[in-house]
Amino acid sequence: MSGKTQAVNEALKFPLGDAFEKAVTGFMEAHPDGDQELVIAVTDLDKFMHINEDFGIEAGDRMLIETGMRLAADLPVNAAIYRIAGDEFGILFTGMEKEEVFLLMEQKRAAYGVKAPDGEQMTISVGIAAAFDDASRFQELMRKAESAMYRAKYAGGNKVALAREEKMVPKTSHYTSDQLKRLSALSKREGIGEAILLREALDMLLKKYPN
């Protein structure tokens, strides 16, 4: 990936990932009872790495710029687009249900139309998650949306996927009784589900030791 190159950021002028997190978190904190709909869509180009490798970073940047412009075109007034990282874009929708966002992003996926320098038709994958149906905190909401996006990629790409309910492996076989007691106390004190706390801890571990 070309990363958050200055050329792409200057051309698109999209707010970046930190602004996305701040906007989503601020909205969720302002509406803790879920009285207002908030849905995020995370979009990533399929098989983008080979563009930079085969045609160079400048060609990849041109493709990112065109992708961003197509994603931003004709968005409803209650939507905002952000560049999260590399070839990943995030779109924040308020006042729309998850199914409405799915249909809109399905239209954008079908009409994407961006081609590689050699004429190959490129595609995108999209993951969608809704507060508070899918998660009550930004980190968990983002993880759900990205999981849906990667599920779309693993299924061949060029798809839009919704976040879905996940099953946890029984934790009693992996942790000591003292750890479980402390986890339960932390969950009650913070008002956050134990599964969410465990996944956040795992995310931090994976970031500390990247592949």
C-alpha cells in the first residue's frame, strides 16, 4: 500500500482516521440510548497491493484519488467520508438504518468502475456496522465493520457485508479463576461487556506484535 501519502490527502481533502474516531465516538456519547441511528461503512480496494507493485506508487495514488471521489459523490447530506488508512475509507451515516446504508453502498459497489492502468476492472469490498445494535463503543463498532469487510474479501471480494453476531470461545478454559473474577469486576465497574473487554485486550496484543 502507498499509505497515507500527502498527494492523496491533498487531492481528496478528506478528514483522516483520528477525525473519524472522534466523530463516531462523539455521536455515540451524545446518544447513549441509541435514540439516533448511526451506521459506519468501511471500504477497501480489492487486490490493491499489486497496483503499487506492478505500476508504481503514483499509479496507486491516482487510483485512490479516483476511488475517494467516487465514494464521496452523491452521498446524502447526513453522511461524511474519511480516509482511514492506505486504501481504506470510512463513511459515517446518521439518521439512516443499516439496511438503507447497505442498499446505498451496494449501488456504489456496483457502479464503482475504476480500472487499473492495464485496463483491469477493479472492485471494492464494504463492511457495515450499526450503533448500538452491533456495538456500543467505537473500537468494537470499527472491529465489527472491518470484520464484515474482510469477510467480503475472503468470499472473493466485490461484495457488501453486514456485521453479524459473533460467538465467543468459552473463556473458562483459557483463564485462571482470579483473572475471571477481576474481569467480571472490571466489566461491572466500567459498564462494558466482558467479551468486548477481552477483544480490546486481544486487539492491543496484536498491535504490539504485528504479523
